[in-house]
Amino acid sequence: MATYTPMIQQYLTIKAEYEDAFLFFRLGDFYEMFFEDATRASQELEITLTSRDGGGADRIPMCGVPYHSAPTYIERLVEKGYKVAICEQVEDPKQAKGVVKREVVQVISPGTLMDEKGLQEKENNFISSVTQFEDDTYSLAFSDLSTGENSVTMLSSSWEDVVAEIYSREAKEIVVDPDFSPERLQQLKERKAITVSYEKNATLDFEFTHLVEGMQQQKLITAFARLINYLIRTQKRSLEHLQPVQFYQINQYMKIDLFSKRNLELTETIRSKGKKGSLLWLLDKTVTAMGGRLLKTWIDRPLLQQQQIENRLNMVETFMNQFFEREELRELLTEVYDLERLAGRVAFGNVNARDLVQLKKSLQKIPFIQQVVKRLNHSYATELVEGMDPCERLESLLERGLKDHPPLSIKEGDIIKDGYHDQLDQYRDASRNGKSWIAALEQREREKTGIKSLKIGYNRVFGYYIEVTKANLHLLPEGMYERKQTLTNAERYITPELKEKETLILEAEDKIVQLEYELFLQIRDEVKTYIPRLQALAKVVSELDVLQCFAKISEERHYTKPVFSPSGDIRIENGRHPVVEKVMNAQEYVPNDCFMSEDSQVLLITGPNMSGKSTYMRQVALTAILGQVGCFVPADQAVLPIFDQVFTRIGAADDLISGQSTFMVEMLETKNAVVNATQSSLILLDEIGRGTSTYDGMALAQAIIEHIHEHIGCKTLFSTHYHELTVLEQDLSMLKNVHVSAIEKNGKVVFLHKIKDGAADKSYGIHVAELAELPDPLIERARVILQDLEQPKEEITINQVVNKKEEHTVKEDKVEIDSLKADTDSQLSFFEASQKETKKASSLSKYEKAVLEKLKELDVLEMTPLHAMNALYELQKSLKKK
């Protein structure tokens, strides 16, 4: 290191403290990167890789980006999961002795983004910390730095539950102790794109103890302390906007595991991983960013307390009944800025004048919002608006102090209104009058010289000047002006009077800009004192937004208010899948009932492929979730229990990253349900057992049904193509058969999508294959095979066995006769008779032996079915003749 130049040595010293981040090293108007950072950044950002002499034997790889466009490049790196350390000059180069002092002023990472460009306005941006204790418990802390939200929870279960909670909150970054298990971190990173950071210090500084006031569990405080210390170390600025830590328990809300959220597509679709097509996409009629984030939180955490659910439902009903108030509220809310993230930017110090003008306009709408909500005459609505703080003094300050249309930069002036500050008004008067004087001087000089094109201009190098074109120089008296600059077509002059006025004007303008900046900082500091009040106001506004959103979607989609039954019965009349109904035309969607009581805890659903069994199951779950979120539900009538958990196993998917097959994923998800479900849970299981052999799958499916029926007793919807399982209705008192109906017309299947009592007669799989346009010969062959397989087992002959096995390539494969013929346990090869028949071979006639020899010579695998039948017919005819 000693061989490098002092600047490179400085770079390496700072880089050693931030090895896991790209170091943006400020050199003049550029952020430069060196060594490995430069090589990697040039690839990730697609910028030119160069090199420079650093004092060593070899040239040093180098690349850089202009400082003014750095945010774009930083955002691209952070989107890819990287961290960026911003290293700035912290002393004036003119006063520096030797190398200018530099320090890292901030580390930007996926979990600490504050720039609006890198954030989704209707999504939280959580960073999490995980701390494991010796008793195998885990404490988790979550923080959204952009809004100041903080929460903690404790898990005494497995690492998988920790991963599920991190998934649920969609944390972008996780902070752990340096000694944390690397194997578990690797498992987490393989399953989710997440940035891992390390923080050893888990002691909470006194400055932040007020955030955990009243919290008794030291484990929870430790998790939050680790997270806050990481934020302090990396952000290096005020965190005054952080809100008090909220403790929550997983079992306070309906528990929906990671698999079920994916299968039900609550916030993103399975295929595209996007919002469109999800339940969130359907419901999101919010008009504020705060409301959008709260809506997602509510969907992730349906309520368990009936009174809380009823409060929301009653408000939704009120909004539906009072259309004009609701629409007026929506219009007012559209003009409310993102108060939560604004408060965060105020604390961080990166708020501009335009942001504060938006804050002013937002606060001006609050009194009107209060008036509209009060007109609802609803107790819960009144309670909400009584908690709204319009912050009148702050609104007045912003109205008096800031211009309505300030520039984006806070260092260019033109921010503060006239009349706000006396000294500023004096400077402005000098500047404005001075410019008026310049204009008057220009007019006087034109009249004095008779040169109509004479003008007074300004540039930063020479200041104010009088410009006369060369064509008019002969009209200018000798010595009238002092020559300052010669141009191609003109001469520029100055006068003592002009320079004196210039000094007055320029000093005033410089002082105006500086004073405006200082006044803006004072206003910003005043806004900081209102941060807790603004955050409290944001919570009320966002709740009103989500409730009016529920009312709007419920009215548009003709949803109904659910009723909750303590008996645990389900009674859904003409229920619909909310998302499928929207994607399809409403007139095309076929609604279905779902009735489940004490004597029908388990519905065994059979019916054709593609008929809608999975959709039916999902719509029941989504109806329950919507009801407990506090929204009306897609049905004519709905009586529901309050479910503590929802488990779904629907669809086929493997997990190649974890080395798990489709069937293993199926079994793991099923295990999660049968192990964790209670009598108050809802289980949806679709086609369990299809990933293995028929008998294995059927045995597992029956055992699972029996286990749920006998040992759990919760509401369960179980769809299957194993029609043999329908006989369980006779043995299991709480199981009921239902099926999705279909009819066959002219050899074509027509799906009716209607749920009816009883078991289905067949699955119409070949018809579905035909709809998929598989080749016609293949379809016809499948029909022949199906017809043979559906014959009574005792009528199946050896010849049919041979035909069925023509597709096998190994001639010596044996067929289990007990699957085709009930009265024998022996095995047959393709060309040999049974052992019993072999013993009789010695008594065969020579004609019979000759037929057997001919049979042995036949190459069945090379014969078409028709040729095989003809050959067998000829052999049989030969035997009959003899």
C-alpha cells in the first residue's frame, strides 16, 4: 500500500471499512471507482472501464460517473441488490494541506432507499434484523426507513417460519450478527433475492429508548437495537422520524403461510410475480400512496377479532349508502400527499420546497375531509376524524413562507414569498430597483448617442457591460466609455456608474440566494417538530382511504356484507371468485353455493379437468379472507366462521432451487396443513397424490382425508380424480360428496361449472386433451385403451394385455395380472404362457407346437394393432382347423 499515491492510499483505507459496498469516491465532478469495484461496476452499469497510474507497478482499473447523474447509477446497483457507499470531500480543497479529507457520508442499500425514484409508492420498503437466541427462539425487527414504521415480533418456531415472515413483509435487506449461521443465510438468499448485512452492536443507545418505551422483553429490544445501530452507522444523519416500535404476534391475525399466499395469489400472481391478476390488483381503488400500502398490509393480515371486523364492515356499508360523501372524500384524498414518506425526507434532510408546498396543500384539505366524514353520522367515523390533527400553525407557516411554484433546487433562490422576512425584502428591492435602473440607463444611452441598437447586457465573467456594434462605432464620441472587450462584430464598454450599480445588484442577488436558503432550512427544521403529528394524521387518512376503497369495489362488483356465525357453519349463496369474475365478463361467470355445517366438515369434490374445481376452492378461501379483512364479499349472501388459519395446496410446482420435486413440494405443503391446522382452520387440498403412482397417491389421499376428519375436524375442501374415494362418504360421517357437472354432446364435453351434490361419474380427461388439440390418432388410441381399461376386470384377456403393453420397449417386462385380472396372482411375459400353461406344453400336439413357434416369431413391437389382430386371428383359425 505504501507504493501507491496518497490519494489511492486514502481510497484503500476507506474501502477497507466498506468492503461489501461499491465505494463512490468523489474526485471533482465525478464519483470514481477503482480496482475490483471498477471492474464489477463497469459490467453492472455498462460504463467504460479505464485505468490510471496509482504509483504502483501496474495501472489501476478505474471507472466513474458524473456526480449530477449518480442517483440513476446508484439506483441501478441497488435494484440488483448491491450497496453503495457515498464518499464525499469534507473540507475545502483550497484550504486542504495535502490530500483533501474524505469520508463516507451515507451507505445506500436495498433496505435504506429514501429517493422516491427507487421506491414503489404503494409498497413498503422494509429492512429486517434477525437475532437467534440460545433457546432457539428468534426475535425479528422490521423498519421502513422511508415512512419511519417500526415493528418487532418473537418466533419460537422453526427457521422456516422466520423465512416465511420475512417473505410476508417482503423485506429487501436483512441485518444479522456476523456469527449468524451462514448455511441459513444461504438458504434464505437462494429462496429470495435479499441483501444480507452485518451488525455486531445490539445495545440500544439512550437516544432511542423512547421508541421501545413500555416494552419488557429484552429479546425484542435486542433485535430492534441491532437494526437501529446498523441504520445509524450507515445513514449518518437524523432519524427523528422513526416511530415508536409496535409489538405484534403472528397469532393476532389470520395466519396464511407462504405457500397459501402464493397459491391464492393475494398480492402477486404465481406466473408473472406481478400485481396484475392478484387480489390486491382487484381491490386497489385507493387514491393515496399511504392507503395503498395499508391495503396491502390488511390483505396480508386479516383480523381475528369480530368487533374490529364489524367496525370496518359497518364503515364500508356507510360509505356505500352515502355515495356523494364517498365520492367527495375520494376527490379530496387525491390531493393529499404521501405524508409518511414526506416526514421521513424532512428528517433525512433531503426534502425540497416543492415537497413542502405539497404538504401545505395536503394540510389545507384536512378540514374539508373532517367535515365530509362527520356528515356520515357514524360513530367509528366520528372517532377517526376526531383524531385528525390539521396542524393549522404549520399550514399557516408554509402558506406565508413558501412560493406556490418554487424551483426544484433549494440553493437557487426564488423560494420564499415577499413579506415573510424584512431583510430579504430589502435585498429584493435593491435587486429589482437596480435592474430597473439598468433598463432606464440603457434607454438614456440610446437617446444620448443616437444608437438604437445599443444594449446593456450581463455575463458572469465581465458583469454588466454596454455593447455597441462596429457599424455604429462612428456615432460614439471618443472617450465616452471605457473599452472592456472586443468581439467580432461589436465592442463592449463599461462606465464607473455602471460598475457601482453592478456591485449593488450582484451583492443583493448573492445575499438573496443565501438568505433564502437559510430561511428554507429554518422552515424545514420547524416542520421536523411536527413529524409525529403528521405520522398520526397519515394513519387516519390511509384508513379512510382503504375503507372508501372497499366500499367502491363492493358497489361496483355487487358484493354483499358477510355475517359471522359462532357455529362455524359456511353458507355462501352464489359465490364468485373475485379476480376470475373481473377478468371474465361478469355475465359469463357461473356462481356457486357452498354449504358446510357440522355434518359436512369435509367436501370431497370430483369432476372433469378444467371444470373449475380449483377456482371453486379458491373462491371460498378468498371470500373468507375478504370478510376478515373487512371488505364485502363476492356472493349474494354469506355466513362465515372466523378462521384462524388458511392452508392451500393447489396447483403443481417444483422447487428446483431447493432440489425438491413437484410431489415433494406437494407433500411438504400438505404436511404444513395437517400438522398446524386447528378446528378453526380452513384447508384446501387439490389433487393430492397425483405426483406418484396411482395406488400410492390414492392411499395417501385417503389417509389425509381420514386424518383431517378424525383428528382435526376443520372445514376442508378436497378435490380429486380418484373416484374410488367417493365411497368414503359411507364411512366418514362429516364428509360429503359434491361434483362439478358437465355434459357430453356429440362426443364433445361441455363444462357447466356448477357444483352439485354427489360424485362425478368420470373425469373427461381425453375430452380435455382433445380441446388442447392433441393429434387425432393419439386421441383415438387413448379412447381404445380407455375402453379396454374400463371393461370388468375378470373379462380382460391375455391378448388385451399384449395390446396394452405394445408401447413398452423391453420385451421381458412383466405385467401384474392382479391389476387386470382379479382371480390370479401370476405374472405374464409378452410371449410366454403362464407357469401353469408351460407345464402342459409337453402334452401339446405338433400342430399346436407349430402355432406357438409362429407366435414366438412375431415381432409385436413392429406391428400395427390391425396387423397384430390379423396375425392372432390366423393363428387361432389354424388351431381350430386342427
